[in-house]
Amino acid sequence: MPKRMIVGCGYLGLRAARAWLQAGDSVSALTRSPERADQLREIGLEPIVGDVTEPDSLSDLPEADTLLFAVGLDRSAGKSQREVYVNGLRHTLERMAGRCGRTIYVSSTSVYGESDGRWIDEQTAAAPTRDSGRVCLDAEQVFDEFSNSIPERVILRFAGIYGPDRLLRRISQLKEREPIAGDPDAWLNLIHVDDGVAVVRAAAGAKQPSTTFLVSDDQPVRRADYYEVLAELAGTAEPIFDKDRDARHSSGTGKRCRNRQMKDEFSLSLSFPTYHEGLKDAVNRSDDLG
């Protein structure tokens, strides 16, 4: 029975855990909360209470055939993105070095700084222009420091993950006629969470995968087009935008991500190849467990 260890059992990690459980695997998961540990135990996971920013709390992490590090930033915890992503990954790998098989790190396409709408792929140099991208790239470099003790390493640079229970805030904005922050002509790169789980599982099972993959669907979309389709599905008025309200979206028109390497190496056929299919599914399943 394969043993899977998940550090970061959130929106993506929990769904990966469920998929591995359904396949008959043994799945452990790290959580900071004893209450959350009880919830994870109820669905069949083996919880470990610990915090990636506190290395002494990680002593109970078990050996595993697969380690998935998919930690997100919980702003209520009072820790910086660097403390969680960079230091947290280092602490985890120091504990798991020599004790795990393939290790998968969930990174972000924010490591690319292109802002003129050009196409990018795994061969494009990572040159982030924002702090969040720099932190993600620094974490990837920490990952590479463990090449001797953890030789089977895969970096998944995820585009924006969406799906059930991740649209409620946006739908509320549309209903209340609250402007959407960002340039309506800028490109969005997206991946439905179910396809994201399929990529994680493929990365765990592939014989000799490449080190780094862009994880995105088949069709980048203009922000305006995405929200117009969402508004139609949600039955709201057309969206309005404020391109100057949020500095994170104010520079250029973004980038477009190619997913060819991901699809070719993993022989993947996406369930939701574009936002059209994905948004319809996400809206229809809005009461799904998150």
C-alpha cells in the first residue's frame, strides 16, 4: 500500500488526499489544529499536529513514498509568506530527507515576471517582479538544495486554482456591482482543482518525470471574458472593473502559459480544458465540500 504524506491539506491538498484514499492508499496529513486533526481523521486520514514554521513540531512526520508540500498562506496565523513557504519547506525537507520517495512541491506561475501577454513555458527563465513570486522562487531553490537526500523532486508551478467553493466571493461582488480589481484585458491562467489533483497524482506516479511543470489549462483567458461568463452562469449583471484599484494587477497584460509538457509527459486529458467547462462545473457544484 503506497504511503502518502501531505503537508498543506487545504483546497488542493485535501482533494488530493481524498483521491489517494479512494485509490486505497495510506494518507497522512499535517495540520496546525487539533480540531482540524479530528476532522481529517473522520474522513480516513492519519493526522499529525505540527507547524512547518516550528521545526521541533515536525518530529512525528512519518516516512512516505510520496510527500506533497502544498502549503498555502493563512494570514490569520500571523506568519509571513517567506516564513511559511521558504522556511517551512526547509524545515519539512530537513525532517523528511532520506525518509521519502518522490517529493512534490506546489509552486506558482508567479515566478515568471512577463507582463506583455507573451507565451511562456518551462524553458522561460524565472524572473519574478513581485514579492510573492520571489518567495516562491526562493522556495524552489531551497527544494533544489536537497538533491542528494531527496533525489526524486518535482516542482508544479500552478496557475490560478479555481473550482467549487472558490467562486462565492466573486459571485457576491458581481451581484453587488462591486468593481473587479485588475485590467479587464489582462490574461488569466487557470486550472480547475479536479485537474490539479490529476496532475499531482500523475506527478507522483510517473516513472521519470521532468523536474518542473507548468500546471494550467488549455486556454488562457482575458479577465473580462472570464467574469462575463461567470456573470452569465450566476445570473448577475455584467461585471465592471477597476484596473487601478489593486496594485497587484496594474502592470501590463500578464502572460500566457503553455501546458504542453505537462500533458505530454503525464499523458493527461483535462476534464476541464477551458474556463467554459470549468466555470459551469464549479457553479453547479457550489455546495461541494471545500
